[in-house]
Amino acid sequence: MSDKKIQVMIVDDSPLVRQVIAQALVRETGIEVMGTAADPLFAMDKLRRSWPDVVILDIEMTRMNGLSFLRKLMAERPTPVIICSSPATTGSETLLQALAAGAVSIINRPKFGLKGFLEDAANDIIAAIRAAARTRVGLPAGSPLATAQPAASTRLPALERMTRNSADAILPAGPATVQRTTDKVIAIGTSTGGTQALEAVLTRLPPTIAGIVIVQHMPEQFTAMFAERLNSLCTIEVREGRNNDRVLPGRALIAPGGRHMLLKRSGAQYYIEVLDGPLVNRHKPSVDVLFRSVARFAGGNAVGVIMTGMGDDGARGLKEMNDAGAATIAQDEASCVVFGMPREAIKLGAADRVLPLQQIPAALIETFNPREV
């Protein structure tokens, strides 16, 4: 195991932010603050001498804003970047643009009570740095994820961070209760790297495709805007799911951030249930919760897809779908930003097929609409 420390640069015009984060990292084994900068221009001077493994970056700064700096970094030398900024100041849309530009994750900080927040969030910041250092930034040219980066992360309350609920906390395990129906369902779960992976898949699906339900780990401020952006790019309808929405051909429903989403059935028709509840696998929404509900109510009428993401959320749920007769797909390691979730599903024997990202859309079309491939 390497003894090399993760080198971090903090770029923020707030002396308080630079000081508090640096102090938290000084005490952490395996992480070293190689430098701080009050704005991107100072940062670029330091980058000419030494390059960090991870950058912590504010968005609103003088002389050059963080979004411009982020894009410059990704164009010149792709580097994992954690955005630490306030949506109230920056605007959620700008933070979503940061994700699209290549940010690894986002830590939402308040405008007031900043010192206390940063001290309380020290463990979350450290976890985000360690996760960022393991991401694959800048995939080979020609890959659909050539400029894609991980999705946003959100800070977990301290009590919930110590626990790890399974899907039982939302939907107890039980046998499939599938009725005869011609309606089909595609269930997709993804996390780190998923924003661009979903774009690569959904933009290649025809309006005749089966109804789609999606969990993308993302804070609640972003899912509606993310769905709107995808909807503008796709021929299918994409929107944030609302309680009791029908699952229909040509429609993709994305679980709202901060809520779990389950597939349910009324007669031969599928719909979604959106509800609050505890974190499952430290996430809300949880892929395992969605996949278990699909296994229960759709069984062999479904296809499950697990894509790029850190951790193991969705692996057990995909195995339950497979056991219930659903076709299952895992994204391959070469096309993943982070191979964690697909790897865990493959280890469980949950995936019928392991495919590169660019082959997943055709596989979905072929499963339900073979003539359209």
C-alpha cells in the first residue's frame, strides 16, 4: 500500500474557509495541504510549480470565478475538484454547471455560521477528498465520458453517518408479486460519474422505449434541474419523479434528491411512490430501495442497470431483480469513472451482462424493441 499522501489545494477567497479546512486536514493521516490560494490566478501561479491530487474550490471569487477556473483545469489537466460553496450565494444552476464541467462533488455550505459548519463537516470533507482522489478524471479520447466527472455528494448528518440501514428500512424483503402485464420497466442506478453516464444512455433511447425509473445520488437542489437539462437533450421525456407519477413508455423519472423512490403497481399499470425515510446505504434516494421495489412489483418484466458509482448501493437490489427474473446489466470498469457499484454487483453474481457504457443503450433497445437496433 502506498504511503504517498493525497496532496490538496484549497482555492477560496475566504481566509476563514482556507484556515478551518487546512486545520482539519493537518490532523488527518494520509492527506496534506500542499497550498492555499485566495483566487484562481494565485492558484495557477502555484500550479505551475506543483500539481495537487485534489482541489477544493469556491465558485464566487474575485478576478476569476471558480467555474471558469474549473473549466480551465479540466481542459489543461483534468483533476478531481470538490466544490465547496453556498447555493444561496452561487445559485444551484451554477453548481449544476460545475458538475457538468467536471466537479467531483459538491459540499453545500451555509452563508452564516460558516466556521461551525466547516468544523462539524470536517469528516465529510475528508471523506470527499479520499473519494475524489480515487476517481478517474479524464478518460481516453473518444469515450462518451471523456469529460465526464462524478455527481454531486451531499453532507450526511452525524447520527445518520454512523448507521447503515438496508432497504428493509423502507421496503421489507418479500416475494415478487408480479401480475400479467405487457408494460415493461427499466430501472437504472448510478452515482459518481452518473450525470454524464445517464446523458450518454438516455440521449440514445427512442420514444418507444419502456418506462424508465432512475436513482442518481444527488442533493435535492439539483435533481429537478438535472432532469430538465436531460429533457432538453433527449427524445424521451425526462423529469423529476412526483408521487403517483405513471411509468410510461418514452418517459424517464428521476428520483428527487432527499427522497426515496419506489416502483408500485395498480392492476397492470406501474407508478412511483416518493417518500421520506432514513438513509439506506448512506443514501437518499437509494438504488437498493428502487431495485427491490422493481424486483417485487415488476419481476421479469424489468431490466436493471447499475452504472458508475462509489460504494455498493444497488448491488444487492440488482441481485434481487436478477433472482426475480429481470435482465440485468452492469457497466464495465473501463468506461466507469468509479467502478465501485458495478464491481460489487458483479461480485454478487447480480449482472447477466457487463457492458461498456456506449453499448448499454442498444442493449436496452434490443431487450424490448429488437427491431429498432
